Amino acid sequence: MLEIDYVSAPQVTLRDQLSQVYNKVGTAKNGDRVEVLDREKRFCKVRNAAGQEGWVEQRYLVSREVFDGFQKMQQQQKDLPVDGIATTRNDTNLHLEPGRDTEHLYQLPQGAKISVLKRATVEKNLPGAQVQIPAGAKQLKPMEDWWLARDQEGHVGWVLGRMIDLDVPLEVAQYAEGQRIVGCFVLNEVSDGDKKVPQYLMVLTEAKDGQPFDFNQARVFTWNVKRHRYETAYRERNLNGILPVTVSHEGFGKEGDLPSFVLRIKDASGNAVERKYKMNTPIVKRVE
């Protein structure tokens, strides 16, 4: 045995020989541990957990170091708060670090549900020749957003932001006004006849990647029980906001138990300061 590797494709076929005509002698699926027995150009001969031996393409395997990196990240991020649930637009790789050229191991199918944990922004790698910048012009490097995510099996990794859509109820998503919704949180529920209707805090940003903040706007939507519709109860702009957002309930003296939330904002020195708010429907006030 040469080493231990792991399968980074949804499923691979173990073939009995390297010629174009071969027999299938076994399979291995995403994340499976295999023993590498031999190497030949673009192929490796491996043995799976069932003891089946065959050849697979090297590009479908990653090293034990990569696997251990994912295990370490999963442990380190296990207590990170969830900022929202998202759905994958296409088959999507979980990367060890943000960036298209970084190592990846697990692959999520289209339509998979993932928990979104935090954002990073990295320089976008453009294919082909470098763009020529005129002399004296300011060079702006194209950037793209990546999100640290946890899948339903507990695997943690980075996904390209444009490959996922945050799950936001259409009733409030329609009020985004062209902004990108970064997080949507239920503050509480109110009764309207025989149904319970959630009231929401939403944080948004400009609809482009590479922003120096996670969000720059916060809105609270309350339900008008007389008109049976959502209305904007609170709006704050020009925020230098960073995730996570914290939502809870708290006692406020004579007002009783009220929904509250905390926004984390960078000050002029780049330090994160917390702003706490309370909602006594339909009034939202900052308390700290």
C-alpha cells in the first residue's frame, strides 16, 4: 500500500484494467476511504472498504491531509451560529478554503439544503489572458463571495456564493428592492384569526460581491392584522455590519417579554461593537 486517499466525486467505478474496454469490479462513493496500491499516469489502483480492487482516475481522489483538514474544520466550527438555510442551485463542491482552486472533498447535489455560517471574499480567478489596464487607471481586482456552510450530514466547507440561494419566505423577499438578502430571522409570531404569522428581521447588502461588510441595511417586517399584510416597522441603512446576527427574547420591565436582536457593526477603527434592539410590535427601538 502506498497511501490512504479519499473519494471526492459522487461515485467512482473501479475498473479491472486501464484499456478503453474494461470490466467494472466495484465502486466507491464520495468521502470513502481507499487504499492506494499503485499509480500509473492519470490512474491509481485502489482497494475499497469491501476489499474490491480496481483502477480509478487520480482526479477523483484527495489525500489524507485534505480529509484531515475537513475533519479539523468541522470540529472547529461546530458551535458557529447559523445565519440561514440555503439551497444549492447546481451540484456544488465543499472546499477546504474559499477559492475556486482550493482543495475540495464533498460534493452537494442540486437542491441540497445547507446551513450558512459565515462569509469570506477572495479575488476571483479569471480564465484566459489577463485584462489590460490602461496606464494611470485604477486597477480593481474582481472579487467573489464564498460562504462557510454545513450540510445535512454535518460536513463543513466553503461554497461559492453564487451557487446557493438563501431560503427566504416570498412574502418578505419581495420587498428586497434589488438588494441581496444576507439573513432572515423570525423575531416572533402574531395571531391573525386562526393562524400564526411570523414577524421578521432581515439584513441585506448591495447585490455585488466583494463588499467590505456582510450587510449594510437592516429591516424589520411586522404583520398588520387589520390589513393582513407585512409592513416595514423599522429600517436602518449605511451599516458596516458583520455576521452573526443574534435573535432572542428578553424581559423589559412593564413591557414584558419582548423579541430582541443584536447587530454587530464595525466602528471607524474596525472594531466590532454590538447594538441591541427590542420590538414591542410594531415599534422597534435601540436599547444599547
